[in-house]
Amino acid sequence: MSRRHRRDPRETQAPDEVFSEMLLAARELLAVRSPLDAELMVSDMVGAWWGRRLRRGDAEQVLGEGLVDYAAKAGSPAALTLLIALAYLGTARQAAKAEGAALALMERGVARPRWADRLGVVKPTGCYVSRDSYGDQDTVVCTFGYRGSDSGEDRHALVVVVDYNMRGMARDAWVSSQVDKLLEQARAEAEANAMLRFEEIEPQQARALLESAMKATAEYGDRKTTAPVSDSYSAYHAFARSRIKALPPGRKRPAPLHSEAPYSRDRRAMLAAEFLSSDAAEHLSDPSAASRCADHIIDYGCEQDFGRPLRVSPTKCETFLLDWLPRKVMLSPAEQEAMPHVLGAWARFAARRTGLAEEGLRATLDGVWEATARFAETYRDPTSFGLDRGLVERLLPDGDLSALARRVFAFPFLQGMHGEIKLDLLNPSDETDRRVLLEIDHADDRDRFDYDEHLAWHEEIASRLWEGDPPQLWEAAQRLLDLGHDRHEVLHVLIEIAERIGDDPEELAIALDDIADIPDGPPV
């Protein structure tokens, strides 16, 4: 069965225009004989809004539930077929609404398709996983057949690729009706490649693994980021979600390859010490820089890779060097110079500990050396932009490079003199010094009747920006800055929203996401 491509409605279309086009397309369902084809067609259809972010609300609610309401009002046979499919493929809210609407139309005598009774009535017939020896990814294959069909008609396999270099998210999904051919090919590839393993797993394990992976995809990054999935993922998302529910529950998520017991802080320190005293690290010329680099490598493995600091692969090393480090860690010049060499030494050390084949180690080292030149270009030291290193270290005591911009926005006065106060000596991470910095920032507001309360709100927003909590706060600030509003206008809008919403984190995140501009000038 071929992969379908996502049909994304144009941003300029009103919802009813989109729904009208979908209902027109749903007429094709009336001619379909196979429940599998019907499910795939509707999954592709609703995949048009998967991953989209709407300022007016959640896409699944605005578009998904809106489509159900539109089809219910249309009341045509095509609308009924769409509702029947959504009752199985939709979210819990969509399914409940769709089922009720479908029953109402059937009571009115609207004809339903012949495949309606078989839709989603499937049973799992086998679950398998293909794993690479690096532990980079699992390719999960779950096969299904329709209940009551002994001929194997409409037998099919759901295939989902789980990427552990992206926090275990599902990055690709598709469906094949060539089940036997698919399984034979997977077995043959594992026999021919020593770096691959193919094995059968319990359906309960498959369900736990896939539920976790799809949740990781949904939660990927912040609310402003689209998950880096394949082109086909959106089209198969609803189908995959429904098939996973057909698998029996009852097991914890199986541990990824090379998983160990959790690493405490002491265990991390012991592992670093073992590495630094090993033969693999003997050529490293700067022990101090090597020690700090090893700490970053271990922390990355523990916090970003399911507690697997000893797992190495070409992709993991490249992701670490060219993606995570440049975004998250403030390195000294000595650490910048040492990091690729330490990572290569770590690969040798870790390969011996995990038993990674020589072939895998060579490929990993090649990957490290290929990324080394790009690392020097990708890792942009803030001091290269003219920022004083002492200033950067005050702003990043936790080394979180991604926090630099929002902390500079929160505390712009950190150098020079203000009266007799030497700003270079004030620490924005200290509560007392933070208050002094904000008082300096608001020196012209001292005559305000509500000065203390106003300053307290600025302190609240500054503290939230410092911590990045919630992330939507800085995202909203950036949108307003991009529109040309000045810093204090933006801060006052953020204060107004925080004061109005109160302590409800979900409502605050939604309100911040909805900010598109400052309509009538800033509150004061």
C-alpha cells in the first residue's frame, strides 16, 4: 500500500471552507469496499492539521471537532461515512461527538457504507522490532487482521520508527499490506548486517513503546516548534493512534538498547573519573578542560538519552556536537578546543564498556572527526560577538546557553556605573542584587503611587524570564519585539496577562500563545 501525502489546507481558508472541501473528498468513501482503505483515507484527511498551532485554540478542537459538527449538520451519506470513521480514528472528544452524530443520522435513515461494521474491528497478529546495535532507533512492526476474516483479506502492518537521538519520539510511520514480504525483508537485513537485530516482542511491550514514542513526538520541543517528523507521519498519525489502542495494555515501556540503572550524581562523577584515568584518555593534554567536557558528555547521555551515557553512535555524537552543545552549554575557549578530542576518546572508552563492534566504533570516530570542523563553525561563543566573558558568566551561572537572550532582555543594565553603584559587581541570579538592578531599570518610576506593587510585578516577570518558566513568556516577548514594540511596552503586556490570569499555568500558557500584537497601546 503506497504512502499518502498530507493535504494541508491553506492558511487563508476559513474553517467552513476547509470542511466543505473535506466533505466533498469524503464522497470517495462511498465507493470504497475495504475498511482499511477507508481508515487510511480519513487518517490522511485529518492529518492535514496534525501539528498545526492556531492562535484561536487547539487545532484538534477547532478543526477536528469543528469538522464533526459540520458533517453532522450536512447530514449526507458522505457526511455519515466521515463521522463513522472519525468515531474510530478521532481523539476521545472527537470520537464521542462523531459517534453521537453518526447514530442520529442513521436513525434518520441515512445510508451507511458496507464497510462500516468492520471499521477498526481488528486483532493484532504479531509485533516485532528491528534495532540497530548503536541503539539509535527501533523500527516497530505491528501486524493486524480484521476479525471474522480467515482469508487474510486486508491483513496489514503498521510500521513506526522510534528515534532515540530525539528523546525517543516517533519520527516516521506508514502502513503496508505486503506483510509477509515486509517481515521477510526485515529478517534478511538483520541476517546480512551484524549491526542489526530483528526480534518478536509482546504486543503489550509494543503498545507501551509506541504510546511513549507518540507522546514524545507530541511534546517535542516547546509549543512554538514543529516536531521533525517525516512527510508521511501526519497522514498516518490518526491511524497509528487507533491501532495502538487495539494492542493489549499492561506493560511498562521496554528499555532502549544499552539502558542501565539511573545514574546518580556520585555515579556520574565516578564514571568521569574512570574515563579520565583510562587508556582512551591518556593523550588528552588539558586534564581540567577534559574533565569538564566529560561531565557534559555524561550529562547529555543521562538527561537526553534515557540514562545512557555510554551509548555512542555517529548520529548521537553529531547531534551532541552540532545541535545540543551550541544551544545549551556555555563552553570556555579551552573546552571548545578540547571537546571533539574528548568525545573521540569517550567513544573508544564507551565502546569497550558496551561491547560495540569495531565496525561501529570506526564509524562513530569517523562521524566525530567529520563533525569537528563544523563544530568550530556551529558553536558560536557569545564572546565572539563582543560580549564580555565575565558578563556572560554572570548571566549563565548554570551554563544554559539557550537562556542568554531572555536574561539579557530581563536585565539589560549589568555594566558600567549608576551613581555610586558599580553594575559589574551585581549578580542577577542573587535575589537582593536582582532587586537593585530592577530599581535602577525603573528609576524614572519612583513617583508612581503604586511603585512597590509595580516593581514587584516586574520582579516576578524578570524571575520567570530568568528561569524560562513558562517558555511561552519569552516566545510572546519575541513576537512583540519583532513587531517593533519597545522593551517596556512588552514587559507591561506580560505583566498585565500574568496579573489577570493568576496562578493557573495552563491558562497562562494559552493566554501568552494568543498574543499577536499590542492592540491599543501598552498598559501602565
